[in-house]
Amino acid sequence: MVLPKFRKEAAPEKPETIKVEAAEKSYAAGSRLSEKNFRVYGISGKQKQLLDADTYSVSPAKVPAHGHSVTVEVSSKAYPDIKAEITVLIDREESVRYKIGRENPDDVEAVLYSNGDLEITGKGSVRNFKSDSAPWKKDSVKRLTWIDPEAEVESMDYWFTGNDEYLETLCRIPDTVRSIVETFKNATAMTSMPDMSGAVRLEDITSCAEGCIALEKRPWNFQKI
């Protein structure tokens, strides 16, 4: 009796690295993310091979409800140490645009989304506002989610003064900012201060966080402000 010969499948070769491409330019806020939202290539030397979606996993599994972008980690299921990251934009429903360029109003815009996110986008200098003159003053702004690196914001004075709906700042304060006078004054719902680590030119922080009674932790230099 002759037994049939069975061919032994070669074990999959471990890629040296993986490369990730997004299938879309942006993904809707709050939507689910799956492996099929990305094209993943295994790279070994000069060889590049498109991987099957069931051979890798993505994290997080859901697009955040707020923010400008999200960084997604993709990792091989067979070799968890082989991973890569890709940053994709978060798509939200736009509510209104404010023209805030200083020299040319059209150069820089503030975009308010229906979920309360506010973003500064464009290239050039940005208007300075006096008390109660920020154009989004009467609108429901809950988060500052992004400031375009090419938008030259020197003053954030009075941006969110008295806004009892304002919750948090999801972007770093840029190094162009010199003044944040009363920026968050009486923002009674705000629980944390923004990342100021890059604001190296900051000169005036008068009453910046005065009346922010919900702050869970204050940086030392805001204790008496």
C-alpha cells in the first residue's frame, strides 16, 4: 500500500518591516476602524508584498469622536513585534467658518464643527481679539483641536473667556503665541490645562485660568492665575 504524499506548506517568512497606507484620506468621527481600512505591505529586503487583512490588526478599533487626527497602530498577528503607525484625519460635519486673517481675512480661518471642535487653519498672521470679540463667542465651542503650524497665532487673549461649555484643548499651544490673557477665564467645565511645553515665547498669562473651578491639576505657574 502506497500512502499519498502530502506537501508541507512553507512557513510564512517574517517581514523585516511593514508599510501602511490608508484606503481613505479621512475617517468619520466615531466610526469603526478595521483592517480593511488600510493596505499593509510586508517588506523584506527589496521585496514588497501586500498582506491579507486577516494577518494583521489595527488599534484603536474606533475613530475618536473629537480631534483633528488619530494615530493608528498596525501590527502583524504572527509577529507582534513587527508594527507600524499611520496618522489619518478625522472627518466631522462642518458648522461655520470664521475669517480671522490679520492682513488678509481669507488667509486664515477658524472652523467650527457640529461636535463642538474648533480648528485654526491657513497660512499667515491671525487677528488679535479684544474682550468678548472672538467671532465664535456665542457659538458652542467645546474643544480646541488643532492649530495649523502655518497659522501665526501671537495672541489667544479672550478666546474662550466665560465659555462654560469649553472642556479641553487637544493640541499644543504653538511657539508663536506670546499672550494668553483671560483665554480660559471662567471656563467652569474645563478639567485640564493645554500642553504649554512648546510655548517658549509666552510673555503674558494674566488671569488665563481664573475661575476654572473644574481643573483637576494646575501647572505650578498657574496656581495663582
